[in-house]
Amino acid sequence: MARRPATGGKRRLSGKPLSGRHALVTGAGRGIGAAVAETLARFGADVTLVGRTIAPLNARARGIRDAYGVRALALACDVSDAAAVDAAFARATKAQGAPDLLVNNAGAARSAPFSRTDPALWRSMIEVNLTGPYNCTRAALPAMLASGFGRIVTVASTAGLKGYGYVTAYCAAKHGVIGLTRSLALEVARSGVTVNAVCPGYTETDIVRASVSNIAAKTGRSEEDALAELVKNNPQGRLVQPREVADAVAWLCLPGSSAITGQAIAVAGGEVM
């Protein structure tokens, strides 16, 4: 007899497929993370917003509570610090129950030629972009396995699927995230927990705006020309929008996506096929 997908035993309200679920989203103060938290709340999930700076998280949490009538908690945490992550998960669990949905979104990007990629830059990219998802997944997984339901989605990058010049450390970290996703998905495939990655191309976020300014400053080009240099990677000729990435993340969290695991899904206008 075929095994039925586990539901974790939580009641869901009609029209709100994630009601009764608790989603923890890292890097949730702005950009993709903020869009993900809002989208999951729109689908009925209670949310915990995690990031380094508490003020924007509190503002986002208030907005989500007012707009969607769900519980929303803001927690300051450095995801590269394992002890801080464990403490944040303990607080989130005490307030809202163990997270059923984990979205590893916190990340950072710094560019440099390989010859100027010193150990400090290397470590910083690995710690936030790879060790951070490891720390959070390690904290979330035991309760998911115990309940028989879980969704782990890491916001990686097309840099996890291909190479880009001058971001060696960032690419290495994002390739590592894809490896983590695929390996863990196999380990927990029969548990009711799915593990996936979403890989945006250049997205209209603060990170990309900073990249545009950096290119302009270093090359003498206008910011418009620098942006065009990035956009040309996308066959649709545009930046991806945070909400588009959030919609892909939310789809992977829905009950009907239980057969989707171990995938790295590009949201990049056809840049990676």
C-alpha cells in the first residue's frame, strides 16, 4: 500500500492551506525574506521573523498581524551563531510551537577577484550563506521528524547552479547549500519532511542595488548601464521581483507539494534551464 503524505495532525481552515502551521523565516526584515513572511501569512501561517536588526522585524511583524490576523513574532539573531540560533528557536517554539516550515533566506554577497578573496571574506560568505542554513535546519529538523511533517526551503541563488566571476566565495557557499538540500532530502524522504531550494537570479533587493552601485563606482559606468549589465543575464530582460520568489517558496510549503523534494528551482526568467 502506498504511504500517504503526513499532515502532522494540525487542523487547517478552508481557504487558508497553511493555517495551523508555524513558519520561521530568516532574513525577514526586508527584500525576499519580508515577501516570503507576508506570503506565508497570507496563506494562514503564523510566522516568526528572524534577522540581525530587530526594528524592521518588529515593523514587519506588526504589519503582518494587522493585515492577516495571524500571530507574528520578531526575533533578532545571527544565523551564523549556533548558540544564538538554538536560543531563537527555543523562544519561537515557546511562543508559537515548533516551526513546521523553515525558510532559510538570510544571506549576504560580497564580490572580489579570487586573488583578493582573503580568508576573512571567504569565512564571512560561508558562515552566513552555508553555515546559517545548516544551523537553522539542525534546530528545526528534530521536531519536524517527530511530527511527521515539515517543509525546509532555502533561498539559494542561480550562483548555486552556475558560476559567476568575482564572487568565488559566494558561489562556493551557494553550491554548498544545494548539496546540503539534495543530501538531506534523501535522508528524510520517507519522513513527511521535504527539503528544497529556490534559486533566484538577480532580484530587485538591497543586495542587487548595492552591486549596481559597486559596479558603477569601480567601472565609471552609470548606474543605469551597470543595471543593464546584470539584467542581460535574464532572457526576460528584467530583474526578478521578491514576490515572485516568495510565491515559489510558498508553493513548496503547501500540502500539495509533498512529492517535491531535493529540488533546486531557478526563479530567473530562463537564465538557467
